[in-house]
Amino acid sequence: MDRFLTDIALAEQTELIEQLLDYCREVVACYAAAQIEHGAHATCIGESLSGPDVISPHLYERFAFRSVQRLAQDLRKKGILLAYHICGNTTPIVTRMVETGAAILEIDYKVDLVKVKAAATGKTCLLGPIDPSSVMALGNKEEVSYRCREALRVLAPHGGFILAPGCTLPLDTPTENIHTMIEVARRYQGSS
């Protein structure tokens, strides 16, 4: 992976990089079609290396954006919804993430909630942003409840939001914290 990131940063073999990204996009599209054929309702991609915590917004624009945008368009033509996740603080690229056409943007806890909501409102659905480690796995019920209520306060108005962890939950996440998240969402839904 280090060599790949170095190649992207140096941009000396852009044609080869673009060929690789095209191949990966085609494989993901085939896999998504197989998922739908076997009963899935949507598909998801995670691009941990595409975020500003790893590469610059310029490199995201140059390499990742077009590939994901084309994938989202290809899948939409087949009636397949795409959820798109990038770990870390994606606030600097969230507008471009929205412009990919992904039906859902899975956002991490590091984002600026207000800016992300402004970029996504009326254009795509947001999913997240509760910290899977320090809140969901290591926090207590009160902290989980507080973080969930805060996310709902900022992200839920006018729709287009699904409360969830901002990334994969650790295996040792307490079940009671998961139930707390679900209960907060149910209470919010009942009050709106």
C-alpha cells in the first residue's frame, strides 16, 4: 500500500493508476450486481485511503472522485444504491463526495457535522457518525446516548439521516451500547 500511495503522490504513472482504478471499479460493479441478485438491497464501498487523513483533497479529486462517480452512475443505471465510506475527517472533500452521486455517505465521527449536513441536505443521505471505538466500544450508556442525541439534533432535521456508528464496530463493543443507540433513535423517531 505504501508503494501505491507513493505512486499516487508522485503521479508519475497516472495511466497505470487509472487502469488499476478502472479495473477495481469494474470488479466492484460485478460484485454489487451479484449482491443484489442474491437479495441485498444496496452495496457499499469503503475507501479508507481516499480521505484527507491519508491523501490531499487534490489527489482525491485527481484519482478517487471520478472513479467513484462513474461507479455510482453505473450502479444507478442498474437500480443499485451505493453507500460510500471514507474514514476520517472528510469535511474538506464532502461536497465532492456528494457529487459522486452515492445514495448514502457514511460519515466518520471526525467530520464537522454542520458542514456535512449543509453539503448533503436534499442531495444524499448521511449515515453515521458515532465514534465506534471511544464511544460505542469504550463509552458508557450515558455517553452513547449523548453522542447519538447530538448527532440527531444536527443531522436529522429535514431528513436524509441514518444514525449509526461512523465505521466498523470493534468486536468487543458492549451490546448495551448498541441497544442504547437503537433506543435513542426510536425515541427521536417517536418525537418527530
